[in-house]
Amino acid sequence: MTVHDWRAALARLDGAYSDNTIRTYRSDVQAYEAWCLGQGIDLFPASPEMLASFIAARAPIDAASTLRRRLYGIRKIHRLLKMPSLVDDEEVTIALRRALRQKRSRVKQALGLKRDLLERLMAACDPDLLGLRDRALLALGYATLCRRAELVAIRVEDFGKVDADGSVSVLIRRSKADPFGFGRIAWVPPDAMRYVREWLEASGIKKGYVLRTLFGSRIIDDAIAPYSVSRRLKRLAEKAGLDAETVSSLSGHSLRVGAAQDMAEEGFDLLALMTAGGWKTAHVVARYVEEARVRRVGERRRG
């Protein structure tokens, strides 16, 4: 294997890492490769000076999280090529800190689809198969706080028994924070489950993926693609008459963020939020619900 055969090395990760993780590694190393080719230098092994220069070149373009991630990808390829990685060299650390200090900006997060916006998107769904599918997507995504990849992966077989009040538990089999598929249990309340059931009955789906691709009135066996979640949210927001800024701020995470924000405003603590959404660490969910928590503190102080 030559030092430039990093794509073959990356292929060794198939089955051990998620497809999304492998795609991300590939994208990040391609960015590094393009920079090296532009400089007329070999990619591997990378010296601390090379990596520091690469970070400085990418700093005006990439977000802080992307800069860190690109270094993770370069480190992974070094290890796969059985080369010593100097990503953690002090020269690289200094370059990264310099780049991050120059940014000084808050992380931009997806607009939360809180219940008021959710209801407007629900009302924008047509009474046809696509509308029924989209209502099920909205209801299920909000109820389970799923990431978009988790949401589209839900299968009919993952639903548990129906409780007396019409609510149902659902097994979320695998997630970004659960690469080995231990799974977590989410809860779907009666109103949300009603939309899911209407879609399943109209579509005739009895097993397999719940949220399917549609071509006209034809239902495909495959689940909708994760990126389609964002696209459908934006399309429904446009139909609902929401302004352009709101539409552009929606993403595949908006249902998850909005549900977490609503829970925070209802008084659920951080542990309950982490359990409901499958978060393993507190800092991300804390950022999602920061505004709601600050508002509650302000209300208590005024009271």
C-alpha cells in the first residue's frame, strides 16, 4: 500500500463504523488532499508544520467544529496507514487554538420546531398519501426526539404494545451515540400515534420501514433518506406561509430541538431530557434548551 492509498485504507472501516462516519472521514481527508495537491506536497505522513498550515488555510472557511473534525479524519488515516500521527503535536494545537480564538462566534443551531410551529406544519399537510406520510413524520419525530437517521430507520416491528390510553413505546435501535445498537426506548403519545396509524392504514404498510419514499401514489419499500427530512420540513414550512428566514433555519434536527425546548419549558430537568432524546452528554442538550432555561430563571426571579 502506498502512502497515497488512503481510500483503500478507509474502506477497511466498512461495517465497523456507520456509513455517515466513513463519509465524513472521506470528506475531511479529501479537503486535506486538495490542499496538499495545491501546495505540491505529499499527503502522508503529515508534519506538524503541514497540519498547522492546513488549519490556517481552512480557518476562514470552516466552522470550529469542522476544523476539529478534519484533524480527527487525518489522524484516523494515519493510524490506518500505520504511520505515526502528529495531529496532537503542540504546533498543531497552537494553530487550532489560534483559529478558534479568531472565530469568536456562537454555534448556529437548527431552529426548534416547537409545538406552535409543529401545528402549523401539520395543518399544511394535504389529505393525500404524501400528506399522511408527512404528518406521521412530524408526529413521530417530535414525540421520539429522534435524530433524522434514527427517525427514518423506525420499523413497524419496533412498536410495542398499545397502552390503554393509546400510547405506544418504540425501540430506537441504533443512533449516532449508540454505534453498537443497544437501543433506547422512546414513547409515542396517543395523538402522535393516531397520525402514524392513519398513515400505516392508508398505505397498507404492515411491516418494515414506517416512513417510506413515495412516487406519486406508489409506495417504495425503502425508507426515505435522512436528508429528505429537512427537505420536507422546509417544503411544509413554505406551504404554511412561514417567512424565508424561518424556512432556511429548519433542518433535520428541528423536530428534536423543538421537542427538547418544549420539555424544558414544561419543567423537565436535564436528566429527563437526556433520557428522552438519547443524549450521552449534557452540553449539547443544554445548548438546545438554553433560552428556555434562562427564561424560567427570569420568571422565577420576577416572581
